[in-house]
Amino acid sequence: MTVMLERPTIDGTKPHSFEGMLDALDELNVPDGYSAEIIRGNIVVSPWSKGHYLDVMDLICDQLRPHLPDGHRISSSPALYVFPGAERAYGPDIHVAHRKVRRTDSNKLDGEALSLVAELTSPSTRDDDLTDKVETYGKAGVPVYLILDMQEEQATVLWAPSAKGYEGRFTKDFGEKIHIPAPFDCTLDTDFEALLEAQES
């Protein structure tokens, strides 16, 4: 098993299966302020979101909440969604899923229950957010994947998942409005600074 912490690695014994890696996650003593995912056969440990990311996540959740599909809930709380076919397990920054997926004692949730995921990139996670997760979410049938590229200050929406990945994609600079396709069919304002100022005034 390889454990990646801010991209440096610690080599150990690789589990024989994806299930073995999930078991290893349960036994892993993740430092406070970090979360763990399974990406490309590695356990990747990344820091929690920066403080100002939390405001952006709140603004996104507030805008999407009135447009959720029936029975779905939105959250930015830590949660691990599992994709056994791709041997991946991700903890998205924002996740929308049917409320039934939460009715379990397991800390591993079914990725097929997701209707939207959003990731806010950081220098340590950006490559995976833009590549590995795009492929996995698309092939798994997650209807909408929203990427907030915090380094480039751009929002990208991917939709129309298929066996090849996402068929639809468009990008807008922060400050512009971007359409979030079905099952949400709404507009997201990415002028986060103006939205925060309006809340504080």
C-alpha cells in the first residue's frame, strides 16, 4: 500500500484488493485536519479545505439547495463515496445524494447515489480533481461534476455521463454565471466575493 501525504509517499505492503484498501482506510490513523481517499491504487491523504474555501462551499450549497432533485440532500460535511468498479473512494468537497444513502452504519457510501459532486481544487489535489475524478465520476454515471479551479479562478461543469466519461463540458471565469444542467437546471453565480459582500452588508 502507498500512503500519499501532500504527495510524498510512504511505502508499505499493498493490499490484495480494493476491499483490502478500504479496510486499511479504516485502520489508518489520519492526522487531524486531513482526509483520506483511494486514487489509482494509492491511499491519498490531503489537508482539509482552507478557511476561505468554506465560504465558497456555503455559497454554492445555498444556491443549489432550492433546485435539488426530490429526496436528495446537499452537504459539505466529510463523507467517503465508494466506486468499486473503478476501485476508487473519494471524499468530495460538496456532494448531493439521495437521502437513503445515509441510512447505513457504514462510513463508506454508495457513489451511484450521487447526483452532483463539486471539488474545490488545491495545489495538492488539483491534478486528481481534473483527471482521475473526471473519468471516474463520468463513467459511474454521476449526472453533474462541478470543478471550482481555485488556482485558475474558473468554474467547469461536466454533464451527460457515459461509458466513455462526460460528453458535455463548459468553463466560465469566476465572476460569471454558469448553468448547472439537469437534474438541477439552475444558474450558479460564481462572483463569490460580491455574494459574500452582499451577505455581510
